Amino acid sequence: MRRSLAIALALASSLLVLGAAWQASRYASLASQARALEASQENWIEENRKLAAGIAVLSSRARAAQAASALGLGKVSPERRLFIVFPKKASGGSDG
């Protein structure tokens, strides 16, 4: 009886130690993956900041005017503008 109890206790403690080691290994792996994802996220954030700055530069009026003049484009005079006025429909009808 005592011998079987000692064997069961030794087996349970060894399983407990193996389980703790497996859990520690799994935790270290997940922590490493989390650090890699955080580094990747920082790279994406920095890239987004650079892209946003580039968009701000390209969307400025001075930049647009410079690009237009480089293409040989200019402002259209009021005489050359065409305005289209749509007649108003009677209310109560379908839009389609």
C-alpha cells in the first residue's frame, strides 16, 4: 500500500514538473510572438506616418499648382466654363 502510494506521488510530481516546464515554454514562445507583433506594429505606424506626411505634401495647393504648370495646364477663364443646371423635379416622386 505504501509502495503504490509512493509510486503514485512520484508519478504525479513528475507530471506536475513536466506540465510546469511545458507551460513555461509555451509562455516564452507567446511572449516572443507578442514582441515580434509589437515591433511589426511599430513599423506599420511609422510607415503610416510617412505616408500621411507625403499625402499632406501632395495635396497642398502649391504642389498641385506646380504639378499643373509642369504639365502645361492653367486656370480656365470664366468665359470657357460650362455650367449645367438641372431642372427641379416635382416632389413626391421616386428618385430613380
